[in-house]
Amino acid sequence: MSKLFYFRLACDNIRKNKSIYLPYLLAASMLAALYYILSSVAVMTAQSGAKGSGVMVELLQISAGIAAFLAVIILFYINSFVIKQRKKELGLYCILGMERRHLSVMMVWETAVSLVITLAAGILAGCLLSQLMFLLLMGIARLSVRLTFQIPLGSVADTCCLFSIGFGLVLFYFIGNSDFG
């Protein structure tokens, strides 16, 4: 088989099951955006040097940790919904001769494509909204700071790392607990 066969099959599966994958990707992207926003606002608050920013940074970091934990749990939940909807399709692949390892490779590609879409959409939305959230936080605290558009690369890396680990855990859980082959 061609080296790109499973990649094309994964992309076709996502496209054909867009009624299932669209809400999945939207929810995962919103989770990525939320985590990125909390992480980047913490960085921007720390760099602002405003009075009381230390306490705000600690609260934002705790919030980001809670958001990370909940994001992984929600990823498991929404992925189980997607897999439950696709159970018949995966069984049909088995009947047509695909082995467990072939389905696993296909699922790795589907997960990788989903991860890239999630991170791109989530970080893009997070970049746009993090500036607004930073201004809102400073407005609520009645602190005047100079706003400069910035994209904290540490927050981007943290978001990519968290969601790569989350999607990897979901993939390994699915492959380990599946009964499709």
C-alpha cells in the first residue's frame, strides 16, 4: 500500500463524518483556546508589572491547571462519543479485511489531523481573545497598563504539549480498549 494511504483514508473519514467530527473539533478547539487564554493572560499579567499582579498570576496559573485537567477529561468524553458513533463503520472495515494494526494506523492519522486542526483553530482564537481578556482583567482590577499585542510562545508551547499528550492518551486508550478487530 502507498505510504499516504492511511493519511488519505483518515482525511476522507473525517470529511465524510463531518457531522460527528465538526462538534468534536469545535469543542476541542474551544478547550485549547481556553487553556491558551488563561496561560497567556498569566504571562502578560506577570510582564505588566502592575500592582498585585503576583496574586493574579497565581490565580491564573491555578485556573490554567484546572482547565488542563478538565480539558483532558472532556477530550476523553467527546472522543468516546465519536467512537461510539463510528463503531459500525470500524466493524465494516474489519469485515472488509483490515486488521487491528491497520485500523490503529488509520486512527493515529485521524488523531494527528484532529490535533493539528484543534491546535490551529484553538491557538488562533486564543491569540485574538487573550488580548481582550487581559484588558478585561486589568479593567476589573482598575489597573492601567499599556497593551502591546504579543503572543507568548511559552503559552503556545504549553498548549501544544498539553493537547498532544491529551490526544495521545485518548488514542492509546481507544486502541487499547477497542474491540473492533
